[in-house]
Amino acid sequence: MLKTRSAVLAVTVLVAGLGLSACSEKRWCEHDATDTRVSDRYCKNGTPGYEWESGGHKKRKKPKKTKTKSH
């Protein structure tokens, strides 16, 4: 029984460690309204108006404005 508990604990620690290291490198905290990167403490504390962002998605580019000639 002791071997089983030790094995379960070891696997749990390994999975938790891998999960934390993977997330910390690929995500950051942003202010929702301005998309400004801020300190991670805002997201860790659950402050309203802040959310975790990741590098998995690309932001849309603003379309270029074309000038029209008036006659």
C-alpha cells in the first residue's frame, strides 16, 4: 500500500510540475479593454477586467484605410 501511495504522489507531482511550467511560459495577463500586458498578479488575484492570454492566437490586423480622390 505504501508503494502505491508513493507512486500516485510521484505521478501527481510530475503532472502538476509539467502543467505549471508549460503555462507560465506561454501565457501572460492582459487588461481586457486595452489589451495591454500587465503584471501576472492581476490575473492570479482574479481582478475583474484582466484575463490570461496565450500566444496561440494571432491578433487581427487593422485594415488599411484607402484614400479616395474627390473630383
